[in-house]
Amino acid sequence: MSTTTAPARRVPASAPVTAPTPAAPQARDWWRRAVVYQVYPRSFADADGDGLGDLRGITSRVGHLAALGVDAVWLSPFYPSALADGGYDVDDHRAVDPRLGTLEDFDAMVRALHAAGIRVVVDVVPNHTSDRHAWFREALASPPGSRARGRYVFRDGRGPGGDEPPSSWRSIFGGSAWQRVVEADGTPGQWYLHIFAPEQPDLDWSEEEVREDMLETLRFWADRGVDGFRVDVAHGLVKDVDGHLDVHVEILDTGIEGGNHPLWDRDEVQEVYAQWRRDVLDAYDPPRSAVAEASVHPDRRARYADPLGLGQAFNFDLFACGWDAGEMRRAIDGGLAQMAAGSSATWTLSNHDSVRHTTRFGVPPREGVGSQEAAKAWVTSDGRDPVDLDLGLRRARAALLLELALPGAVYLYQGEELGLHEVADIPWEAVEDPIAVRSGGEEKGRDGCRVALPWTQDWPTFGFGPEDGALPGMRQPAWFGAVSAAVQDGVPGSTLELYRAALRRRRELTTADDALTWVDDAPGVLHLERPGGWRSVTNLSEVDVALPAGELLLASDPAVVAGGALPPGTSAWVRVPGDDGR
Ligand code: GLC
């Protein structure tokens, strides 16, 4: 694989606030094969006992992350926010939510993570701000046509009195994508575009000030020692609103090819990222990394992973797969083929927007319905529909070994190392996700994977917060204690120990050679060989298959032995004599 061409670099004008610690990793290419652990800060660990996870909580758990063996953490938003969308409604991009800590807490967290050899990636949300952002408040107080309104997408309504929204577009979270405002004189006024919740007004990226401000945000965190950025809704930002107000646009239809969709994946958005790369990311030494969250047609994914742009993009194809060898093989082959020259493949099974894959793999397949959708239907049934949780966990453990055997970077989601299942029975009063709220409960939304982590068996917060602290808004279910980190720590065969062993082994086995060779030996089996002479075999069929003889490096089920049978729903890594140097 070729490496990124060395770009012209400059030392940032502002001196770093956090001097790089001696242990801070300096390699330029760390992100290519990294295992990145996603922290959802508000439900990770609560140090101050207010019921909300915080930055000092993350610092207190660096030992867990180091023992797990991850290369980096990615923090979902920790910025000031009313939490209308779990923090993706950002009031101020260059501050820490006071309930989560201070900038000093942030610096201390970065120092502790760097000292443990763990890099730090932060989420940036460039498509929209929150409706509490100073810019939006200024826009509301300013007249139509003003510069303050120009930072957002304000338009006059249609029909008599402008009472109808400017277009028929629907928001991703349900309802119209337009919200009417009350003008300063108290009269009903213009409408603003919000592709997500009304509390998330879209910015107008044709405005130079909007572009400059995001560059400032990137520099702000890079100066504080952040190693990379996860870019929220990277395929949004640039829009052609006025040319399409008369057209009904399917808001979720991101599969349109050619870069001509009015709202998504427009060709011009790459100019934004080229500027980020040139003016910020590559202006640091080592360069800061970036990974795009871009739900685009697979053929267009590489654009976001261009080394002259963001450099890496999430691939959600494996994430969409059911427990099906053919589907997974296609997702893997596609992911490898679509990799941008100079970038790396990425793999993920779960994140804060999905039903946890441990549960997903136990939900029976439905004709004509994808695995994510089938799992969402299960959640929405309050868990009354059939699901085999043991089977799900068994398969999730096997899927981990498959995922970690693939070339490229792997993104893990907090709690999957405990084998956590989705919490499907969150009571209506505790529901937080706007998808659930705006559908009146018809959809359950994404809360079930965002429940506070269980660290110990200690009642009432399972070690999430201090014993006398406030309870998290979404209560943890009683079964969390038995799967807590403390219960699994040091226990052979536990999911936590499997993750630790797998990450350790992967580090030993991974070379700079990203080749992957399929060994086609049985239906329903994903058998692949990697450089350095090792293989990964995953049995997705319903019958035992023979495991090649050789040295067993790791298995997802402790009962598996080299040369023996690999039962359904298990994976093993094997070093086969004679494979070396082939
Ligand atoms: C991304 C985030 C999701 C959020 C949305 C709007 O898809 O992953 O959690 O709701 O953007 O910011």
C-alpha cells in the first residue's frame, strides 16, 4: 500500500497548549491499522456523581482502555449541549459541557491517554449547530436577509402569509425539515432548514465565515494535542437548496450517483475537506487524521478517504450484514476494493447509532429486511419478538475475530468488549433519542446502546458513578451487574478477556502488508489467509467444519482446538505449517 505523499507542512501559529508528552505516539500512519474505541462520554463513566458520564470519568478508566489494548479513543461530542440529539446538537464547538468537565479536565484526559500510548480522536459536527449556539440566537434576533441569518438556511415560507414550509422535505428524525421562527416583533416569520432535529439548524457552507470558523475549531483541538477527528455527517454540509425547493427530495436517498443530490454528497464538499487537509490537518507534525461518517453510495466512499481530503472513511457495509457468509464476504471484498489509494479500509460492527451487534446477531432474519432493520423492529417490540441472546453473543465473539483479521482499521463501540446486549425495555419517561421522541414512541430509537456502562456489580450504578451519586437518566437493567468489567476481569473465556487477547494477538500478527487471500473450502465459512502465515476461519454455517491443523492462536470459543471441529458461530485464528513465506 502506498503511503500518503508528504505534504508541505508548517508549524501551527499558535503554540500547543498541551506539550506533547514523551510517550505521545508520533507516527504519521497510526490510523491505518488502528483499533479505535468509541467512547460515548455521557454514558462511559461518571466521576462527579451527577448521573452523567464526564471527562474525569474517562481519565479514571484509562487503565481499562490500556489493558484492552486499543490504539486510540474516539470521543463522541462532549461539547455544551441541551442533548436534544445526544450531544450532536452543539452549542459551542470550542468548549466542554460544564456538566462533563473543563478544558483543564480535557487536557488532563489527553495527557493520561497519551501517557498510556492511546491517541485521541474527537467528533466534529460541521453540518449544523444547536439552536442554542450564539450564531443561531443572533440569527433569530436579526432580520431576514441579515448576515446572521446567512450563516444558516433561512427561507420565506410558501402560500398565503408564508404559512407553508419552503419545500416538502422531511427531516431524518421525522416531520418537516423546516421550522418556522417568530420574528423579533412577535410575528410568524421565516423558516430554517434542519435535516436532523429542529434543535439542529443546518449551516450554510457557502458562507466563508462558516468555513473559517470550522478551521478554527479544528485548530483549537489540534493545538490541545488531539490526534484526529471523526467528521459527523461528512456527506452533508454543501447544499443546493434554491435549485430544488419545488422538488420533493427523499431525504434519506443518499444512493444517488453523480454528486447531484441537492443535500447530500455533492462534489463540492470535497473542496471543504481539501482545505481542511491543506490548512489544518497537514499543518501539524505529525499530521492530524480524519475519518468521515459519510453514508454514500459505496462507489463514492473513496472520495471521502482521499489523502488530499479527510484521508479515511467509515465503511458501514459489514455493520449492515446479518449472520450470513455471502453477505459478509461481499461486504469485505467491497470494502477492500473501494479503499481509496493511499487510505485504509475500515470495519465496524456497532456504534452509538445502531442496535448492538451482540443482540443483532441473535435476532432471526426477516425476509427482505436488512439485519439493522430487523434488529430495530425487535427493539421496538420492547423485546417481545423472539431473540436468542446467547446465540447473538456467540456470533458476536466470532465476528470480532473475523473483523480483527481484516486489513485496515477497526472501530469498536464502548461496551462491546463486555458483550453487552441492547437494552430494549427503556421506559417511555426515560427515552432521550429524538427519533423515539419525535415518533411518539413508535420507533424506539438509539437509546438502547447508550445506557451507562457497568463497571462493577455494585448497586445502584454498577460502578458507573460513585455509590452515593445520582442515577443515570436511563437506568441500567439489573442484568448489567453480571456482565460488568469487574466480573469478567481475569476470567478465562470471558468476553472481556477475549477482546484483550484478540487485540494483543492482532498487534503481534499485523504487518505492513495488507494482502488478504480467501481460502474457499466450505460453504458458509469465511476462511482467509494473511501475510505472515496465519489464517482466520469463521463458521457461519449450521454444521461443524474442520479447522486446519497447526498452532491455534486464538478461538472465540474456549472449546475449540487446532485440527478439531469449528462449531457453528465460532472463529479461530490458526498458524498453519508451510503457510509462511508462501
Ligand atoms: C450522525 C451521528 C448521529 C447524529 C447525527 C446528527 O449520524 O452519528 O448520532 O444523530 O449525525 O448529528
